[in-house]
Amino acid sequence: MSIAMAQILVVATNPEALDPMSHLWRGGYDVQFANGFDAAVRMLERMGPDLLVSEVRLGSYNALHLVIRSQRTHPKMRSILVDRSHDPVTEIDAI
């Protein structure tokens, strides 16, 4: 019997923003990377990950939009969003 590896989708336009979490994609998980919002939307439609790890700022949209879009199709997916700007408006929106 094989055990399925957890699928993680990592989204970043600035990969350095996620460096503190890089141990996740070195730990034997099935990790896919998307460069920006549009690529992430396409990958979310295709893969249905267990975990979304994303920097908040993704150009015209942000990772909160990804989480909202995916709630209907992937209700069990968990999310970790990283925002180094410490924007209080984004923090309130996330809550």
C-alpha cells in the first residue's frame, strides 16, 4: 500500500519571499511552483492541492483572491500566506 504525498502549490513572483518556508519543498512532498496569479489559477484548476503557500502580493491580484476562488472547488485545501509588507488592510482582509 502506497501513501499519497501531500500536494503543495507554492506561488510567488519573488521566490525570496518564501525562503523561510523552503524546508517544505525539500521534505518529500509533491510540490508544484507557480509564478504569479494567473499561473496559480491554472494550476489550482488542474491539481487541487492540499496546501497553498503564497506570497500575498501577486500583481493586480493577491493571494487572498486565490483562496476565495478555490474555496468552492477545494474546500479542504489549507493556505499559508506570507506578507512581508505588514499592510494592516491586507491583514484585516485575511482575517
